[in-house]
Amino acid sequence: MGMFLNSIIPFTSYQTTASGKYFVDKSALLGELIPSLGTEERFFCITRPRRFGKSVMANMVGAFFGKALDAENIFEKLMISSSELYRKHLNQHNIIYIDFSETPRDCTNYQQYIDRIQNGINSDFAEAYPEFPINTADAVWDIMTNIFLKTGHRFIFILDEWDAVFHMPFITEKERRDYLLFLKSLLKGKVYAELVYMTGILPIAKYSDGSELNMFKEYNMATRARFSEYFGFTEAEVDILYDIYMQTTKNPRITRKDLRIWYDGYHTKAGSQIYNPRSIVCALTDNELANYWTSSGTYDSIFGYVKANIEDIQDDLALMFAGGAIASDIREYAATSMQLKTKDEIYSAMVIYGLLTFEDGYVSIPNKELMDSYASMIKKEKSLGYIYNLANVSQKMLAATLNTDTKTMVDILEFAHNTESPIFSYNSEIELSAIINLVYLAARDKYRVEREDKAGKGYVDFIFYPERKTDDAIILELKINDTPETAIRQIKEKNYALRFKGKLGETPKYTGRILAVGISYDKQTKVHSCKIDVL
């Protein structure tokens, strides 16, 4: 057992994961890999956004196949144990496990980085095969070839975070090419490679348009159906985890609907929706809804893409922020251009990083967790133009609504309409909804804002649930070429107020006023109208 050869790291890591209260069994993936052992189709590159279980699956592959430790106590309870090939392959293979995100101490150049890997593997072989003279200064592929020729031993490669090197500041463009050639020399056409399982965020085509790594089949979440169910949590899996949460948590504060709003919304090519797994586990463990997957860096990441083409993306951003979906051609999903300029290139990259989701030719913001990061960006980045301007009158709009000052509300909407942006033509209610979403952005600091009644590709109604139970609640309905009175009447007919009043005989969930807000726009007169009733 060494640092790379038959390392105990994947076993130990997966054992820790499998012992968790909110563990999900994805071991059926192993059943799909086993038939590829030793075949031409043995090279897999599986890319997913960060925190979508890539390393967990890599550790599982290593724990199952690797000889380092007996893993029967883990896998005998999992789905793979029902396979007729289970015992034939459990802990029967040599593995080479490399986490490419790790660097030597005080690493300042590529040579130090790659030497750690090559020298480490060579030292492991010298220790594991003392009967053979091994010069640790030789190329690792030459040593492995000689080992194979003398023993017939083959190796499963598990390569985690394969693309990490491309984000290291000390790596030059030439050295990135050297790294691709290193992987080619190590793997391509090598008979000692029994299986290669590689993971990362970026597809190979992002950085290699040549033949270096063309032996790999690439599987991403949005455009390839295979392996979709093994990354992220499905609806059924979250149901099971939620049952565990309800049975074991004192004073549970999260509803099943909360999980769907906050962490669902990622689409797979296979046609299913999946939840962000890390966020689900963290929320249930902490008994609290929060931005677990996103961080301060996520807002910066989003703007890093958007700023490349603000002029073309502005209107799309406003519509997506309102819950709409934007048509996008991301058939060139790898976004091979290093300089992302067109909308489709930018959206493709954002899908890769999990900042957008893709379904049936449309991109959209998947859930509240991401929506909050977009909201932070909109409030801070002046270069977003009218989007930023509208967001920064939102405090005034919220105050006017709570004061039932419909004149000020109309003035703000007229201000919003005073632009050349095509979405202000209000060709559909989703476009009016986009503007409402921006001018009420400040409400997200004090309210949980939900969009109800899906219509086409967007949502047209808003309900504002106050964080403080004593604050006023808001139900907002939009109308094009109709009156705010019609909107108010619809709110009453749908009995939306019951969402705040609770069941008959129970203490009301909210004790503040319930404001029914109707907003309309007349295309012929180009006039906005507002009306507020207290229910």
C-alpha cells in the first residue's frame, strides 16, 4: 500500500461517507463499469459541477476494486452486492489513485507538481515489487510497462479533479500542454491500464482539441444521459432522506417543499431533475436552510461570465431572474473557446459549472440557492445598467407597497419602463414579471418570495412570505391589457390568503396584514396601474 498504488485513501474516505446518516447508495454505477474492464471502452471521463458527488463516486470505485483493505462490510449492504460479478471483482484489482488537486508543499512550478506524482508512483512500485530492479528516475509508464511484461499485472486508474491543474496560477500555457501529454503517455494505448475512471468539472474538449486524450468517452450532466442518476440526488432519494430527517430530528424546521425550492432544479439529459447533494445533506444535518453549495466566490464566478458580454446578456438575465428560461444553443457544450464571448459560449460554461441548468434547448437558474447569488450580483454590479438601477429602487418600491402608496409604485414602474430594452414591450406576462422581480429585489432580504402558477416558461404571480410573522404579507398578481381590479379579484377567488391564515381554528401563521396587490399594464395607452386591498 502506497500513496498512489493501492492507497487506503479512497477506502477510508468512502467508508466515512457510507457511515453518514444521509448516505445515498449509488453503487449501481460499479455494475456499469465492470463490463468495461480490459476492453477498448475502458476510458471514462465524467464531469459534473463541484459538490455533485464526483469525489465520492471516485472513492467508491477505489474502495470497491482496490486491494488495499477488505470492503465487504461496506458493499455487502449496497445494491452492487446483488450483482453476479460482485465477489469476482470486490477488492481484486490494483488501483492507481491520483487526486490532481493536491500539490507538494510550497509548490511554485509545474515541475514540482508533476514530479510529486511521478516520483510518488515510482516509489510505490519500487516498494511493492522489490524483486525487480526499479530506477525511480525512469518514466512512470516505462516502469509500469515492465511490471506488466514481467507479471501480467494490470491497474485501474482513478483520477480525481483531472482539470485542477488548469486553475493553478503557476502553470503556464505550455505546461498545460505538457500535462496533457503526460496523461497521454501514461494512459493512451497502455495495456497495463485495465480501467480509467476520471472526474472533473471541465470536459476534456475544453482544453484539448487534439488527439491526446481522444480515447476517453466524456459524460456530462446536460447532454449525455448515461450515468445521470449517479450524481446529485433524485426526487425519490430526497424523499427517503427527508423521512430520516423527520424521524431523527428534534423540532424539524424544514419542509419537503423547502428542499425542492432551495436545492432542486438541475436537469439531466435523461429527463430527470436532481438536487444538489451537498446542500441537501448540510441542510438536513443542520436543520436549517442556507446557501451551502454557493459561497462568496459563487457571486464572483457568475459575474466573471456575465461581464464578458453584458450588453447581450442583460435582458436574458432579467428574465431568468424572474424564473424564465432562455433559448440557448449549447450543442457545443464543451465551450472549447478559452475566450468566452457569445451568449451560447457563456451559457455553456455556466451550465458546466452548475450556475445554470439546461433542458430542451433552454437555460435557466435552477433554484433559490443560486437565485440568491444572482440577486447579490444584481445589487452590487453597476455595469449591469438598468438591471442594477431597478434593483436599487427596490427598497423604495417595497416601502411604497407596505404604505399602500400606489402613486409612488406607478412612478417607479414608469421609471422602469423608460428604457429601450425589448423586454419592456411586455409581449408576455413573464416580461412584466421580470421587471416586478427587479423592482422588488429588496423584499428578498425580509421575505421568502415564491412564484406561483407556472405559465409557459415562467411564473407570473408572486407571494411574499415575511420572515417575521408579525410583518405584512404580500400577494401580487400581474395583468397585461387588463385592470388591477381584475388581478385583486383573482387573488380573492384563489383564496391565496389562506396560505397566511392557517387552518380553521388554528392560530394564524402570520399576524400582520395581508396585502393583495394588483399591477397591470395597458399596451395601448402604455400606462401602469396599481391597486392594493387589505384582505
